[in-house]
Amino acid sequence: MEPLEVNIQSEIGALEAVLLHTPGPEVENMTPKDAQRALYSDILNLSIAQKEYEQLEGILSKVSRVYQLKDLLLKVLENQKERQALVEKICAAEQAPDYSGLLMDMPARTLCRVLIEGLPARIDNLTAFLNDDYYALFPLYNFYFTRDAAMVAGNRVLLGKMANTVRLRESLIMEALFKSPHFTVQQLINPYHAASGAKINIEGGDVLVARHDVLIIGNGVRTSSQGIDFILSQLCNNPSEEPIHILVQQLPSQPESFIHLDMVFTLLDVDKCMVFDPLILEDNRYETIHITVTRGKVEKIKYVQGLLPSLKKLGIDLDPVSCGGTKDEWIQEREQWHSGANFFAIAPGKVLSYARNIHTIEEMNKHGFDVIKAADVLTGKVNLNHVKRCVVTLEGSELPRGGGGPRCMTLPLRRKPIQW
């Protein structure tokens, strides 16, 4: 297969390729006391979560080329040089140098499973016996949220620098995948190499490519101001002939459902967006900041009056659709908690969402989106090519309990350009 040239110029262009990771035993390889460290508030029922995920993958397979992360990782591990580089990085980062030989001796398929599902620690001395940690390499509980560990903007890839060390290995694996022959990448940017790296945090749930010259970035518990400054430095190091605009939206640290910008704001079409009203539309203490980069220099940084008015001034005029509807703030909060604002576009005006957020879906319908069950698309009852604007609803009782929605679970690699 020819390598895929990555290219993302918007959030909504027709999807051509996407990277997924079907959740596996790693999401259950924890005890209740470990759940908080794993960034979970509960333990998922894997069999139900996988059935729900089948709908997501099935829909995406109908409209684009789907890459499964585990298949790509296996190919990397079958190459001895690439395997050694990855294993050495993982063992050094996770303070497990004594396990390097064991990992290198494993068959590629076994190693692939271990790097995702976890490696139990050897109990061969007193220190190991007294250690409370069961794992030498912890399971990647959050890896089915492929959005966070890497971001594609244009034909460049920015690795995430995760806010929690339990997710560090995700970025190391993503680096290995994007260095592999499967992809053509103009530049692979690694924030772990930055001098002030300790303060830099960047996760893909906070980074939205609104247009080729407009980024929207959330500034909260997962993406720091230093992380955004790192992105700025990369824009300055790779100057563009036209101005590049970054709109920074500050986010609350609580509740935990506000961890990323895409939990309160996502793009649906060239003229539509999904918003959590209390944060995006109403007066509050969370500021919006506009940064302009011109020919490799930061020209302006200023406070502005909200995300939507600022986008309108840049030529992106969006009609907001309210997460949870417009009538009841409690309903808004409840549906936002279950990723009600977290939509993923497969084409302009064609988006994926959880069916459980009924008030949000009703609001979408009021704004001209046909409501289509994922099952009807998968059985051929509905052809998405014959629908102009729609929301495809996925079953979601277990997946949302992991703390994310369709955008969180997808890493788009290539989209068709948009005619603005």
C-alpha cells in the first residue's frame, strides 16, 4: 500500500483517512482504586463498549480509509531497528530499564499486546514485593481516545505532550507510527524535545483546525499556556506568507468533563457549530484571546469578546447549536457530561454523536440536521450520499463513561479541502 500523505485543513472536510484504536482488555485491566490514576471515574464493561465501538468504526469504514493503530504498531515491531528504538524510549521514560531485554525477546504480536494492555511486574526481590504497583508498564487505558496523542494540521504532525504520565507511552507509540513508511509527513514535531518541556502540555482534544489559517485551542488542565507557546514557536519557525490566527479559549478546571475544548465546542458545518452555552455564549470569567502570527512573528495578542464573534471577524460565521437544548441548564450540564458537545464530522454537515443525548439531538434536528441511526446506515437502509445534512447517532452507554465522544475517539489523517 502506498504511504498516506497526511493533510488536514479543517475540522469538517470530507474524511478520507482516520486512525482508530478499538478498546481492548486494557480498559478493564484496572481495579477501582486504580481508576482515578487511569483518568476514569468507573470501570467500563468491555464487551458492551466494543459493540458500541463497532458502530463508530463501521460508519467510518463506509466513508473513509480506516487505519487500526494496533495493526500499524505490529508492523513497527516487526522491524528490529524500529522495535529497539521504541522499546528503549518506553523503558527509559517509564523507569523500567530492567525489562528491556524481556520486551525485545517477545514475538512482535505479544509485544504489541503488552505495550497496550500492560506488563505485570516481576516479583523477584523485596523492593518489588513491597511495591504497591501491579504493573511494570501500565495499561494504556485511554488509548482508544486516539485524538489526544497526536494532531495533524496541514501536512505536519504534532505529538501530544500528555498532562498525565499514565498516557506518555501513547505519544511514544504515535511517534513511531508517524515515522514509519505508512505515512508521508512533512514535519513531525515533538514537544518532548523542547528545553522547557516540563511545563509544556498539549493534547489533541484542545486543538481544532478551523481553517487552514485558523487554529482554536483550549487552555485548561490538559493544555498549558506553555504548550500553546510551543505551538506558536513552531508557527514562527515555519513562517507562512499569510497571517495565521490562533484563538485561545480558557477552560475551567472543574468538572472533569471540561478537560478539553472539544467537550464544549465542536464544528459541524461551514456555518454551524455545537456549543455548551454557559461557557461559550454566556458571560463568565473564562477569556478568549486572539493571537496573530505574521511572517514568523507574533504580531498581536489581545483579549476578544468571545469565540464566535472572533471567528466571524475572520470570515467564519457560525450559527450555534446548544448542547442539551436551550431551555434547561441542568439538562445542558447533564448532556455535556456525557460528551453531548463532542461531535465528529465525516463531511460538511454530516456528523457523528451519541444517541443518548436526546435534547442535543432534538436541537440538531431543529437546526436542519436529519437524525439517522447508525444501524440504519450500516444495514444499508440509509445512504449518506443521499442526505444533505445529518447527525448519525451511535449507541453509547459504556463508551461515554470513559470520558469522551466521537471526536475524542478519532484521529483524522486526511480530509478533502473545503470551499469557504
